[in-house]
Amino acid sequence: MANTTLTPTQVTREALRILHQKLNFVGTVNRSYDDSFGRSGAKIGDTLKIRLPNQYTVRTGASLSSQDVVESSVSLQVATQKGVDTTWTSDDLTLDIDDFGSRILEPAMSVLAANIESDAMSMYKDVYNHVTDVGATITTGDVLQASKVLTDNLAPYDGRCLNLNTQDNLDLVDAMKGLFNDQSNLSKNYREGRVASNTFGFSDIMENSMWPQHTTGTDDGTADYLVNDSGTIAEGSTSITVDTGAGTWKKGDIFYFASVYAVHPETKATQTKLKEFVVTADAGTSATSISFSPALHSSGAKQNVSAMPANNAALHKNESDQSTDIGNAADFGVSLAYHKDAFVFATADLVMPQGVDFSAREVMDGISMRIVRDYSISADTFPTRIDVLYGYKTVRPELACRIQMN
């Protein structure tokens, strides 16, 4: 039987299928696709607006108390282009799609997926909720605590994911060996070496070797940084003036203001835990201000704290009801519990060039990929480029929780 040359559509779909299998973090977050980026004469630039849920206050009594509807949004820039370039021979293109996929596409898609995934994983630095016991091994109690954090922040049960670094996965599987598991879960725990999905209330549980370690700043969290604001802190503030301290802060460090407690997202009742904040920009030794997220709101529909920080309130790296201080310049592993809508990963159509041997573009599960191939007559080869144009954004960080252990 004569060989059949692979078609552009076959190649592009197979490449997307392999890429999709490799992206286990990006594959479990909200994936947006917008072809208006690539429309000739009707392009929207490189930024998407993502609308956030409206928030309201509740009145008591019969008297009408009308409130304005204030819609808010975040901007997602789709401006990162990454790809892999290869050269195919005429013989390569006469392989069947399985051989071509394993020999040619699999290595290319694996390295592309790793780089895209690594980029997107940096979003952990936007997450301020956390379960932390640096230096300890993860336990089932830690995972249940992370699940509680998601529930307390009103994350829907459907679409919850637990993505573990490889050490946390090992420790958690080992911790579960003495617990009851049904037969199907046992087979996954011990044949595949991972925790089965639909355990602890997570619909997806997976491990990923690319979760980074977080290195904190050199501030030791012993309250040498104090709020330096004797006036009124404005609603919506995302930075605070401080008395200079002795250490540094790194983007992604989590801290608390003394006596500033979290409130219930809907009833606004004060809770028993201090409100977490995450540093959004590195701050050097003797910094005079700290930038952070989420914004401070002590009243109204967006209220998230019991009160604004008082003058001379200390900034701590550990919570009052936790025995372990994160410490200074510590390195620790990161795993992440999250609802898929906490993060968005978006791709857009790249322009299709003319005058080449072939170009093809396909979309699978919100990921758009373009393959362009040309012909070199001198070498009888087909130089080929594979590209993805993407962006990512943490849109609802309250629906995620870091697990920080080893």
C-alpha cells in the first residue's frame, strides 16, 4: 500500500492533542479563546477585559436603600508568543500519524508545554490564602484545611483542583496508606503513585514536577515593620506606609496586619482568623512602603477586613493561630488547591501567512495553535514553526489556597 502524506490539519490537531495532555495546570483552569485578536481589520489589541462578579450590601427593614451597581473587571494581556521550530523531511511526512506524533511532535510539544506551564505557574504568587507548616510533610489534615479555605471563600465544589508538587504527592500517598480507600482509589494510589481524583472534595488531583520553590525575603516576620499612618487609610488601598525595618520582602510573600481580621464574604461578620495579604512587588531593606493584594476594604459591599490597620500595627509573616513562622529567606515547596475560575489562561489566533508551503490553525479546549511550514528546495526539507500566543491572569485569588510545606 502506498504511503499517504500527512495533511496540515492532521499534524496540527495531533500537536494540540499532545500539548493538551502535557498541560496539567493550565488544563484545569479557565481557558479562554478569542478569535477577534486575529481578525483582519477588527483586531482588539492585545488585552481582554474580564468582568468580575458584582458585590452588594444588604439592608435591614422595609425602607428602600438603593445602591449603585458598580461593575469591576481585570485586564488580561495576551502578548506572550512561544513556539518550537523543527525541520521535517519528505520521509517524515509519509509516516502514519502515530509514528509522526511519537517521533516528531511528542518531543517538540513536551518542551513547549513545559515552558507555557512554567510561565502560568507563576500565578501562585498572587494567592494569599495558605496552609503553611514549613519543613513538615503534608498530611491529609493539611489538604482538608485547604479545602476548608476554599469553602470559606465560597468556591463552588464542582471544578475544585488539587495540584501537588512531587514531594507533597509522595508524602500524601504515604499518609493515606492507613486510611480506608475504595478499591478503585487504592489502585490509583499504589499502582500509579498518586492520589485518586474525587478525594478530599477535589474533582481533579494531580502532581506536577514544575511547581517552583518560593524563597521569602529576609524580613523574619518579628514585627520590625510597623504601619506608619496616623491618618485615615483610604478604602481600596493596595500599599501601606511603614516604619523602616531590617529585612526585605519578595513578591509572593504572605503577611498579616496585627488585629486586622477577615470577614465572611457575604454576611461581613468578623471571623477568628487574621486576613492574609500577599506582597505584589519586591521591597528592599528599610522599605518605606509595602505593596500588596487584595485591596483593603473595611466597609461596603467589598468589605474584606474587620477594620483598617492601626498606626504602629505590626506586619507579621505568621498568623496568630499558627505555631510555625515562615521565617526569613526560607525556601519551601508550593502546591496549590484552587477552583478553576481562580485563574484564566487565554490564547488567540495568530495571523495566517501567505505564500508558504502550508499553514494551519486549530483550537482545542480553548488553546489555539498555528503551524507554518515552508519548503527548502536546496535541502529537500520542510522548515516548520509551531506557535502559541497566550496570556494568563489570576482573576479571583480568593478561590485558591497555597499549601506550603517542604
